[in-house]
Amino acid sequence: AVPVMHKLLDASPDDLTLALGLADAERHAGQRTQALQRYAALNTTWPNDPAIVLDYSQALLDSGAKVDAKTAQGLLKPLLNDDSEPSLYATYGHACHVAGDEVHAGIAYADATFLSGHAADALDQLHRLLKRSDLDYYTRSQIDARIAQITPIVLEIRRRHLDQDQNGDDNNSLQGRQSGLHFRACAGAACLQP
């Protein structure tokens, strides 16, 4: 696929889709160095583009090295907001895990779980995180804030589920209720920033 993608990209050098396709083909063909250089160039040209950052981060994480995981964390962190895809949070969680930051990995995985529509599971994950002995003030505050945001949603889902069971009503829906939550990733000294 690499030679074919090269020809296509040569014909349309400004096509982002083809450039990403070539980087992905290089990555899967074992040409990691070329793929990482291509991803880095694309990220420089189009900074904070979710498609580029996600693919670039996954390519970095292929190595399993802490230094690459920390680079992936830095790339992903600016994209974590209430409009993010669960895959961005899951990849950020993986980057945190590989970098040795298990607490922020757990927070990111809980965020990904919530954004995937599993609020009760996310709440359980957050409560388990609170039991860790290595939490500092800032991460404990982050977890408490997420619990405070998610708990009313979980309670409402449970209430509506009970009402539905009692009334046989299928029209109760919480779609749209989960919007407006603002998750922010916090790692190290960045926790001190507003």
C-alpha cells in the first residue's frame, strides 16, 4: 500500500486524507520512523487536528516507551474537552498508563466510559480511584468533581429505568442531558493551571 499511497499523494500533495493514509500504511509496513516523521509534519501543519493527533499518538504508543507515551499525552491533552470522542480519552488513558501515570489513566478511562454512554460504570471506576493511597489534593479534587457531575445523571437514569419498569414507558430518554459536562485532563504541574 505504501507505493500506491505515495503515487496518490504525489498527485494530490495537499490532501490530508491521503497523507494520513500514507503515514498509516508506513506504520503498518514497519516503517515507523518515516510514519512518525510524517505524523509530526502533519501535526505541525495542522496542529490539534483530532484525526492527526489520534493516529500520531497511537503510532507513538506502538513503541511502549515512556518517552513516547509522554509525547502522546502532550499531544492528546489539549483535545480533551466536552466535545471529545471517547477514543481520544481512551488513547490518553493508554498514554498515561504507559507513562506510568496510573491515576490519570484511570480518570481518562472513566471519562471514556462515561462518554461511551456508560455513566454508572464510569461512576464505579471513579469511586475505585478514590480508594488509592497515592492521590494528591488536585487529583482527588478532579475525581470528586467528576463524581459530583455524574452522580445526578446516574440517579436520574436509575429513576427513569424504575419508572419505565413500573409504567412500561419507553419514551424516557436522557439524550442531551449528558451534554455540558466539561472534563479536563490534569497531569502534574498542569493541575495548578485554571
